[in-house]
Amino acid sequence: MVESVVEKIEGDVGSLAKGLHELEAIKERAQRCEKEIVYLKDVVSLCEKEVQELRSFKNMVVCGGLVMAIVYYVFFA
């Protein structure tokens, strides 16, 4: 009787140790995911800056084209 209780307790302790190890592994993966999220947020921020610069460049090209069209119309039309 006592031996079966001891075996059950040992089995429970083994299960708890295994569960604790699994929880630690999950915690490590969660920390890696958090680092990856921070990295991806930085990448998105850089992409947003690039998009803003490209839009500014596009606006300059459009305005330059309009100025060239006006100059052409004034001098050559």
C-alpha cells in the first residue's frame, strides 16, 4: 500500500518536473517572439519612412513635370 502511494507520488513529481521544463521552454519561445516583434516593428517603421520619402519624391517629379509643361507652353506654344 505504502509502496503504491510512493510510486504515485514519484510519478506525480516526474510529471510536474516535465511540465515545469515545458513551461520554461514555452517562456523562452515567448521571449524570442517578443524580440522578433520588436525587430519587425522597427522594420515596419523604416518601411513607412521609405514610403514617405518616395511619396515626397513623386510629388517633386509631378511638380517638376508641371513646371516643365508650363515653361514649354509659355515659350514654345
